[in-house]
Amino acid sequence: MRMPMEQRLDGHRRGLETRRAGSRDWAKSVWADVQSIRNEGVTSLTGIAAALNERAIPTRRGGNWQAVQVKRLLATLDAQG
């Protein structure tokens, strides 16, 4: 028997919020490194990505940084205020 639509949507919303909270927490953990890189004069997304890779700081999924990921990281942090 299938779960009623309202219950499925509620579960989806809770899961989404859990993932978003995890993303925010992770973004906060990388923020000090990004700030340090910016303080060294690196301001481009590509430059920040390269510096994070040079420091061996993995992305959330464990890979190498690319400019678009830095952009998303900064957007996540900006959304937090």
C-alpha cells in the first residue's frame, strides 16, 4: 500500500532541509580557508578553487575544486547572512 501524498511530501521536505543544513554546516567549516585565501589576494573563483586544491581541502564529496563549486559555496554562505 502506498503512503498518502501528504506524508510523502512531508518526508521529502524534511529530507531536503536535512541536506540543506548539512550543506550550510559544511560551508561554514570551509569558510576560514576561503577567507585566508582571499586575504592572500586571491579573489577569482578559479584562483580560490586552485588554492583550495593546493591546500588539499576536498570538496564536500571529496573531489577537487572547480570555480562553479566555489561560486555555490559562496552563494550558500551569502544566503546565511
